[in-house]
Amino acid sequence: MNHVIFFSVSLLTLSCTNAQKRTNGEVPQSVKDAFAAKYPTAKVEKWDKEEAGYEASFVMNKIEMSANFSNEGVFEEVEEEINASSLPKVITEYCTKNYPGHKLSEAAKITDVAGKVTYEAEMAKGKEHFDVIFDANGGFVKKGETASEDEEDED
């Protein structure tokens, strides 16, 4: 019986430790305040620590979104999930031509603080996926690094 209790407590401890690791620590109050001022009706579902700031994931008007803020709480950009069919035609044609055998699995419209729009197309093949970024006119900007679902689960 003691082994069962020990095992249960150990498993619970490991689960809690893993969850804490995924929260990425505390978010500065200035960042939380900036989010609340920009999106007063939205509730953050998850905060992620980014390379140079924080990303808040939330849903607004039934649309999945994320907003990036600097470490000081300055708004940088918002990413809005869109249907792949809403991407400019030139982007879907580029993806079909340049990534045969891949599926356009997700798409997003990104608007930075200056109002500049870019598009993100997530390409997937099996467990591997990568993002391709395009400018507002559908011009290729860059291809992100290829990752697998297993690697993403570790974040």
C-alpha cells in the first residue's frame, strides 16, 4: 500500500513540476496591464515567454489570437488565425508549387504595431511542419525551421 501511495505522490509531483515548467514563470505587471488596455474584454488563456518579450494567447470574437509584447509591456504585433482559404491566392499557389506533398494546415494574418500585415502559412507533412511567411501582397519572405509534433510538445 505504501508503494501505491508513494507512486501516486511521485506521479502528482512530476505532473505539477511539468505544468510549472510550461507556464514560463511570472509575467511582469507592465505586460499584463498593456494587454488589458489593448484587449479589455479578452481573457488570456496562456502566456508564453518569447525571445524578446511575452506572447498572450486568447480568443476574441470566436477567433484564436495571440499578441506579442516587449518585456517592458510595449505592444508589438497581433496574430489572428484565419481560414487557409482566406489567404491571398498567390500564397496558396506558391505553397502548392514549392512544397508538393505538404498540406496547408493553418494560416494566420499578422499585424504589427505600425499596421504592416504579413501572412503565415503552416505547412505539414506527417509529423513535420514549418511556417512560411509572406508579405501583404503574397510575396515570399522566409521559411521557418522544420519541427516535429514531438518537438513542439516539449515547449
